[in-house]
Amino acid sequence: MTSKQKGLGRGLDALIKDGATKREETEAGKAGGAQHVAISQVVASPWQPRSIFDSNALDELVESVKVHGILQPLIVRQVDDTFELIAGERRLRAAAEAGLKKVPVMVIEASDEKALQLALIENLQREDLNPIEEAEGYALLQKQFGLTQEQVAEQLGKARASVANALRILDLSDVIRKQVSDGLLSVGHAKVLLGASSAVDRERLATQAIKEGLTVRALELLVKKLGFPSKKRRAEKNDLPADYLKSLMDDLHRLFGTQVRLSPSKTLANGRRVKGSLEIDYHDNEELDRLLQIMGYQSEL
């Protein structure tokens, strides 16, 4: 990471300036920092980490836009004849609903990585992302650009432990992740649920926590009572990210054409490593021979 990528520590404005060309800075100075473009020319970004928007807050913003217009320019990058949105999706949606034909934009030069970085920073600064969206944004930076947790943390001005803890929530099932996104469960509840031994147990406990309004502490005591060593589980770290593990298992299933079970190795808090395992099912010697051939081994069955 370069010294220019300090994330939240430097602020969004500084990062935007890093992405502006000298020509754009000159033009921006002459035009008050923004230009107006047709709203139809502004397209959504594939890197937008936010997927849930509060309808009531958006309605209020629409009414404000009708009276005052868009006061803060949208941050965009030019892609062919369009402007891809980097920051300001709520303002863009409100402008469209308010019937505006043009919106103010600030055009910067940004790579895919920087576009995602800026989108994450804007939302994190405004605290607009729910915990799942935040974790998925970190995971996307890792997967798409090959960044380590430490590099993600450095880019966004976050503590590495904060990034690591956020990413662990993605190990939960889609059902529980939606419950967290919807605000039915807190991040604290989610972390405690990671201590349960199976997805079925986790979902059952999550449902109980919601139904009975359990506090994080009460849920933790319940996990312990049922025999799930939550503290020990929290001390373990899978050596393969959950999204990569799922993708790898799908690829192996397609490759071998049979059931594949992959248990990743783990690193414990004390540094000790726990071995992983790979199991491939087969029905008879003929299928075994087929699998061995796929692996490049010529058997004599």
C-alpha cells in the first residue's frame, strides 16, 4: 500500500484529491468544484457495498432535494459515454425520484480498487453500512484485489482486528446473516453464534434469541449450557475464507462429479495448527478408477 492510501485516517476528500487529474482540478476550480450532467448518464457502480436503503430516510431526502436540489456533488468516474457512480447513491436515487434532469458531479480517475475503497469509506464514515454489508465489502477487497486483512485495514484506516472480526460473521449461514442485516440480531449475537458446532444449531439458537429477546450475555450462557465451547471456537481461525472454501468445494464437485467434503485446516489462538481433510465419495472400483484418472494416476484395477 502506498502512503497515499491511509483510508479513514486521511478522510474521503484527501483520497478523492489523489484520484483527480491536474486538468480536472483546474476545471473544478473554475466551475466551483463540479459539473452538471444528465441524470441518465450516471450509472450504478458494481462496487457499491450498500444494498439496503432506509425508505423513510430516502423519502425525507427526496423532499429536501425538491426544495434545495443536490447540494453535495456525486463522486463519479467516466466510463465511455457514461459516469459510473462511486459515492452518493442515496442522493442519486433522491434526485431521480424528485424529477431532476441533471445532477452535479465531480469526475475523478479511479481504478476498480480505488472505486470500491472510496465507496466503502464514504459509507463507513456515514455509518450507512449494516455489519453484513461492511464485512462483504472487506471480503470483496480481499477477493477481487488479492489484499490481506492487514492491507484492507490499512487502506480503510481500520484496526486489523476489526476487519478480522467483521469477516468472521460471513461464516454464518445466509439465514442468520439476513437476520443481522435486518437488525434482528446484533454483531455481538452473531459472534456468540459462531461458537455453536453446526449451522443447524446456530440457526436454532438465533431463532430462539430473536423470539425470546435474549441479550448477548444470555445467548452466550445458553451456548455454554448446551455444551458449545464458544470461547474456544472464537479462538479458532479457518485458514481458508468461507467464500473461497464454498467456491472451491463447488469446483471440486464439478471436477470429480461426486460428493466432496473439504474441512479447512485451523489456526488456534496459541499458534497450534489443526489439520484439514478432503474426502471424495465413490460407489465402486470403476468410479474409483475414473477419479484416479482425473487425478493423473493410472490404476491397474
